[in-house]
Amino acid sequence: MAQSSAVCIPEIHRTLESGADVFLTFHAVYHTDKFGDFYSPVDGEILRQLPPPDKFLTLIDDIGDVAHRLREEGQVFSTRARVGLPSVREAIRDLLTILEWRAMEFTVSRLLGTFVGATPFLLAVKHPSATATRILLGNGVPSYVSHSISDSRRQVQESGSWPGFMTEVQLFTDALAESVGSGTAIPVVPTAIDELRIRTREVKGEGMLLPLPLQRWGIAKGELLVDAPPEHNWLDPRLHFGNGLATRALSRKTLGDLREIQGLLHALYTRIDNQINARDHTLVTQCPVLIVYREYDAWRVSDGVAAEIAHRKRLAAAGAGQERRTIFVHEEGDDLLRRLGAIVLGMRWFSFARGAAPVDEGVVEKIVKKGLAQHRPASFSAEDMAKRVAEILRSEQIEITGPWMAPGKVKDARGLGPETAAERRRKVGILWDKISESAGAADSRRGDLRPGIDAWIEEAAAPEGFAKLVNEALTLPKAPNGDAPRGA
């Protein structure tokens, strides 16, 4: 570091004095495979010899693609086992190492930001190069695009292909990226990192994680900061388990191998999930604008989107350093999806049975959602909703046996408990009244979040049209004291 700085620092000063821009790029943390340890070569005193940077970007990438590069000849993971189950174990351990490495790098970046007087901006390299350029030049407003991911991911797991919503989100964010201007949105998307996609499979009643990734969420069009490699199996790079692991009959040896790596896969899944939460909250914090895109497409606000909205509210209430805006984007008809979703969510309040056997509420939710998508209830009254749900469940030989009862309280296999039939019917009726109240009410968030909403867009528009409306909303003056939402 000292030798490099002796050459680098004078050159930087000469370039700055000439009026040209200087990009100083480096890794803040390195990994030594020999000792299994991390270290940082950064010398703060050397950095202090430079003027404070105008912008400070911390670039990150998917752990699978990082591992792919580090397994190349001469790289730190190039000596890994190439055959057998050890190759899979080592690959997963390397992914855990990269997760730790990436978290450490960002921690060091934040410390360096304090040291040099510039807050680092976290950006995944699967954003277009133009996104980084606009952030560096201040040509636009960094805007985090929040949307449902988990429901689309479940559909990929079940059907093998993405629903149309994924393409719709990509069209929306691509259109935002193409609208260049000082007052337009610079889209920052959570799916530029897409790692929580470990495929699952049930084998002889045993749920298993597989060393096989699901399809990746779509990548932005245009030139990326770092090119993405072709799709590859970053969980089993040497293909020890071969092809067809998700569907083919599994031998006793294959099952034994899968059981042996379940602990590693679960540890990896948990670590990835934890980092998603921390990373997405960082992205919300650093972006002055939060765009919530069609959060009811999945018939409910996903946990991730709800957490991001809640974090945005906390930042606004704390007055965290910059003017913040929130823009909600809805397609006409999305409120109907919200109301139908209230019926599906209401299923968790009941107990169900098929014959004498209880039925899990998760199974019932899927059945009811599919049935409501085909035929809605005549109205959102308690009677009409109960009638339609009963029709859907009868087609699957399922019936509501009473209100939900905690495990240990049920007295027989039908979940009826010790109550009389009349008492059960009375309680079920009360629950349907509550569901009707929830489904029939206006979107409570529209009022609850009023202090943080600057635009509530509800139009019959294509994704590209929504991008235009968002940029128009950004040109409007901020509503004083968070008064009535604009664009409603």
C-alpha cells in the first residue's frame, strides 16, 4: 500500500490540479485463504492526503457470480475440489465466506466514509452503467423501487417460469432509467442482487433444500457495470448432483448426499435472508424517493414491502437528513385484488377438514385464491363471501369446521373442540363479519401513511406510462405537512 500510494497520491493531485476528474478504485477488504482470515490494506492517513470525494460508491455483486470469478485459474478459490460431494460442500462454504466478506467490506466502507467525509452509496453492479454515472453526476434523484418478489418466486418454484409481473416491473424500471434529467428518478432496484433462490423439494414427506438455484429475476437492459456471466449452478458448480435434481427419482446415495449438506444449505439460506433485510433497509435509507410499485399484485402487501414502507415512515418521522418522498403506483383494479386478498388472509382464522382429517390453512389459502381468481363473490358482504368460499372448498371436499384453535385445544380430528355446533356457527359468523369489514373498507394505508405520501398514482397505464407519471409527480412541489396525497 505504501509503495502504491507513493506513486498514486502525487498523480492524483496533478490530475486534480489540471481540472480533470479522478476515480480512485480499490477493495477495502481482502481474504487470505491460507489462514481463512480477512484483512484491510486501506491506510486512512494516506486517504486523508486527498480532498474529500464528491461521491463514494460501494459496489456489490451476487455471491454466486463472485464465487464464479474467484474459482478461475489463479484466483483465491481456484484450488477447490473438482469432483464429488466435497466440491459441493466447499462451494457452499465459499458462498458463506463471500457473504461475510461482502458485509465486512460494506462496514469498512461506512467507516471510511466517516473518515473522509462522504457517505458511501451502496450499488449492485447489475445496475446499468448509466445509473452509476447519473448518481456520480447528480443527474436525477436516486429512487428505490419496492415491489413484491416472494409471490413471483413461489410461482417460479411451482411452474418453472416467471409470472408477467416480473416482466412488468422490469419494463417500469427500464423506462425510469431511460428518462434522464435532473428531476427524474434514478431507479435503484432490490433485485440487482438476487440470491434467495435456493430450490426446495419434498422427498418422501421430507422437505429438502437442493443445491440448485431457481431462475434469476430479470436484469436491467443496457450495458451493466459488470457483465453478468451466463446462468450457472453456483451451489453445485462441478455438477456433482447432475441434471434433473428437482424432478428425477433420487437414488439412496443421492438422498444421503443431500441430507449431508442440509445444514450448510440452511445456514446459507438464513444468512442470505438476513442480509436482504439489512441491505434493502440501507437502500431505502440512502434514496430520497421510495416508489412502491403495485404492492397488491400478490393480493397482499408482502412482508418485505411492508418493512420497507415502515422503515421509510421511521426515517420521515426522524427527519433523517434529507427531504424524502414516497410515491405509490397502482393499476386500476388493484384495490379489488387487495379486497380479495383480505378474504384469503381471513382463512387463517378458521379450522378446516377434509372428511375426518384436518387441512392446513396454507393449502386452503392457495385453493381459495385460485377459486376467487376464477369467480369473485357477488359482493363483499359476509354472506356472499362465505357462500363463495364454501363453494370453492366443497369442490375440494373441504369444509370450515369452526374458528381456528391453538394446537392442544382441539378435541377431535375435525378441529371442532368442545363447543356446541351453534356456538361454533356463531363464532364463524363473527369472523366473516370481520373479514367483510376488512375487505369492504378503503385502503387504510392511504390514510395511515398520509404524512409520508407525496403521490398516489392510480391509473389504467402500461409500465412505461407509470414511469412517466412518477417523473411528473417528482416535479410537483412537496405537499406541506404531508397533506392529502397528490395524484389521487
